[in-house]
Amino acid sequence: MTALRHITPAERRARLGRRHLLAPSARAGVPEHVAEALVGLHATDPATVYLAAAARMTHPTVTAIDTALYDGPAPDSEPVLARIRCMRRTMFVTPRHLSPTLHAATSRDAHRHRGDALRRLREAVGWDEHRYAAAEKATLAVLAERGAVTSAELAAAVPALREQIITYPGKPYESRQRVCALVVGALAAEGRIRRARPAGSWTSAQFRWALAKPFPVLPADEAKAELARHYLSAYGPVTAGDLRWWTGWTLTDTRRAIAATGAEAVALDEGTGYLLPEDNQPVTPAEPWVAVLPGLDSTPMGWRERDWYLDPDHKKALFDRNGNIGPTIWADGRIIGAWAQHRDGHINHHLLTDPGREARTAVENETARLTAFLAGTRVTPAYRTPLERELATQPRSCPPA
């Protein structure tokens, strides 16, 4: 029996500089190429999309990213990037041409979203399927007539959307919510409407809503195989557990999708991993590189098993209680520190390990590049982590650990 090729953590780290466009020589010219390289950009926090793209672009501007997100290349066309709910019922910004595949591969979650909304409305205010369908129809009619509008404008136009329910009654986090959020959220999850340009700045989550062109119907098994192929190309080698966690699939679906790609097994420190056949060769590392990445960036959130790029002793400082990672600093495939924006606008950073003089200089250069991109905009991550909170209140960057 032939032994599996062993891929070391060092070889896995060597792949990141070019695959994830983090080395200067690998940076992209346009944001859609960034989304393509990573399959999708985490978009739960709107600012993450801009900061993740900017970190990987040669000459990033807010205008360029805005255009890719919200302006079609031709009249009546949709933007080249799509903001959709897909893997793990999480928001991603993906290349438009990939969004039907991602939607079909995770469509079970989209249908579950609508079912959850109807169940909650039935329990809270007695809605039935007929009442829910009528609210959907009225919502779509308003969007067809007016174009892109905010949730508040939708609620003003559709009385049913103004009803309120109590969410999580009796819990410490009990709150009051408009029906509008549930109905609109389900329509978006199904791909029937899309998030258009926000009412505020690029950091705002107050999106307008617009009609969307329906996703083509794709066979779920074929879509899952195609999504697995894209993931393996961008993040491989990966374990079955990595892919299962990243997608939210069952173990059976995960194994079936891996098999459909023709992936070859390799040996990792974590166990058996998989690579596409055309990718199962040693790689040459990129030049030395440093990257300053936002909270929830797709690179650190791309694997379930993270010890090959993250010191386990640093997890408590860099993640919140729900497993969301904060802003990080990377050098040559490892997380070496964290950063935060102080309330006066300057960037504080703290190195959890000393990467050496040249890398420290590169960190200063990258934080300066980030400062120039922000151009005075204040950004606070949606999910605060212990080290980010600490750095946000300090007057200047901390010395290396």
C-alpha cells in the first residue's frame, strides 16, 4: 500500500500567499478577482467586505468596491458581485457567476429560513401560509413599482410588515422585531430579492432592497460538487471536517461532494486531507509577505482546524465566545498579532510573536496602507474580541510580545 503524500504545515502556509492574494506580487486589480480567489468574502459585517478586498488589491478604493457591489456593467444588469446568504446560513459576497451554484448547494438552508419565519409568525401573531404569501406578494409588488427601497419604506407601504412580534420571549435577549425583517430576510435567502446600495456609508448595514433575477435551477448534488471543487482549489488541502464545517453540510453530503471532485487523499498533521488532482504537487512559496486582515476575514475563517496557522495559546485573545475571529495580522501564513482602530482614527496593533525586523517594518507599511484606504472612516467590528477591545482604547500600538 502506497503511503499518502504528507503535506506539512509549512507547505500549507506557503500556499496562502498566492492563493489568497496576500503576497504583494499576487494582489488583484479588481474586487471581483478577490471574491473569486476566496470563493466568497464574509459579509455579516459590511465593513469586512471592503477591508478584505482592500487588503488584497494593488490599488484599492471604496469606489471600485462599491461599483462591483452595486452597479451593473450595463443598464438593467446586475452587479458583478452578489451578496447572498449561503454557507452555514451566513452572508457572503460572491462572484455573480458563482452565486447560483452556492445557492443551489445550500438551498436547503434557504427553504429552512422561510419555514422558520412562518413558524415564528404563526406562533407570535397567528399568521398562516395564506397571510404570509399575501405579505410576500405585496412586498414584491412594491419593489417592482419603486425599485430599491429601505426596510422602513417597505413597512410604510405594506401594513402587514409593520406588525411586531416578541423574539425569544422570556430570555435575557428578548426583543421586539418587525415582521418586515422576517419576510424580507426569507425572500433574500431564496434569492428573490437582493441587497442594494445601503442608505448610509459603506460601513452601514441598512441596505435598500431590490428585485433580483431568479437563480437558475441547478441539481443540488452537482452544485455541491462544484462548490467543493472551488473550495478545494482555494483552501486545499482540507479535511472532510473542514469542508463540512465551512458549508454546513451533513457528513454524507460532504463525503459525496469530495468524491465527485475526484480529489486525492493526502496526509496532514490533522489526519486525512484532500487536494484536487491537478493541485497535488509541492508549491513554491511567495515572497515574504505581511497582511492586515479584518474581523471575520475569509482566510482565518476558511478551516475548522487552525493550528497550522494559529498558535492555540492565542485563540482566546483573537476570537469571541461564538468563534468569530477579530482583526488579525499575518506574516508568511501565520497569525502573528491583532489590530484595532482607535476612536481618533489611528491604527493600533499588537504582535503576539516577534516576526523579525523586516516583518515589523512590513506591518507598519501595511497599517499605513490601511489608514490611507480608510481615509478617516471609523470602523468598529460587528463582533468584538478581547484583544481588539483592548487595542481600541489604547493611545498607541503595543510593542511586540
